Amino acid sequence: DGGITQSPKYLFRKEGQNVTLSCEQNLNHDAMYWYRQDPGQGLRLIYYSQIVNDFQKGDIAEGYSVSREKKESFPLTVTSAQKNPTAFYLCASRRIPGNTIYFGEGSWLTVV
Amino acid sequence: SQQGEEDPQALSIQEGENATMNCSYKTSINNLQWYRQNSGRGLVHLILIRSNEREKHSGRLRVTLDTSKKSSSLLITASRAADTASYFCATDGGDYKLSFGAGTTVTVRA
């Protein structure tokens, strides 16, 4: 089935650790996105990429890093510099040109 | 930045009733989209309305857009328990980024 796969679904991070969230899509979409969602809140854009080997910061990029070495993959690393990382993280992709964004099922990250 | 703002934040209705939620935004847009999110899940696209359109229908959904007021509304008719979810508007300014609002949480009571 075509879609976006995020893993893991649940992740626990200790203080000072870096963690990486995986996002893979088999939709052959050009653009990929990472959003953060806090409880009861909307989505805030962390990073996005429109083409392989290129990506741009969104509104809340500090403390996060990404790579786009392959069209189908866009992993997000939450670094120790992100002081409040507990949130729900959503990966998405989009065809260019195209309007609709397709989302994965999300990953919950909790700091312990 | 979050451009869209939904109103109300939460809505509770009886099954069979209509649900209306509104979205206001700040800058010019190419299109406005509505998405649904079930608790703890990803978002699912519902409907898109372009800046030169005023109204659009899809099944039990009706969307309106007033670019002069920078506002949109989503109407769900004859609601069902399965419509219980959060609904988000998202604005597309033509730069391949979508800006989402904080959402309206709809609860449909049986």
C-alpha cells in the first residue's frame, strides 16, 4: 500500500540525548515536511524539503536537524539543544506541483 | 507561524445536527484546505477551496471562502458519531508550505 510510515510510534528520550524519528514515503512525492503538535494545539512547521539534498527551516527549527539523502526518506533528529521536545511529531509529503499534503500516523516523543 | 485561527475551539452537538466551524487568516492565499484529525492520529485531507472560489461541496461537507474578510467556514451536515475529531484549516500561500490553525474539536453525541 502507498503511504507514509513513521517510526517509532512511541519514543522516550533521556535528558541530553539525541533521538531520530524515521519517516519513509512510497508515494514518489517530491516534498516532505516535519510538523510538531503540542496537546490541544495546531501544527507548527519544523523543517521541509522540496528536493533531495535540500531542505529549509520552518518556524521552529531550533534544536532539530534533518537530512534528505533519498527522495523517499526524511529523518528528523531531536537534539539535546531542544529543551522541550515532548510532543507529537507528524511527517507529511506532497507532490510538486500539487496541493494536498498526506500525513503519516505520527510519533509521540516523551522526555523522561 | 500559524496563520489560520479556528472558531470555536470546541463544539459538542447531537447526532444528526449540523456542525459549523470558522477559520480566519491573515495574508493572501492560493487556496485554503480543511483537514480532520482523529485523536492520536495523522491528519486527513477533507476538501480544498481555491482563492477564486466562494463555495464548494463534498458529500456532507460544505466549505465557503470569503477572501475579502479572509475567512472560511466548514459545515458538516447530518453529523454522525464518526465525525468526532479535530478539524483544522490550512492556508497555502503558494510557497509549498501549509500553515495550520489550532483546530476545532468536534464531539458528536449519540
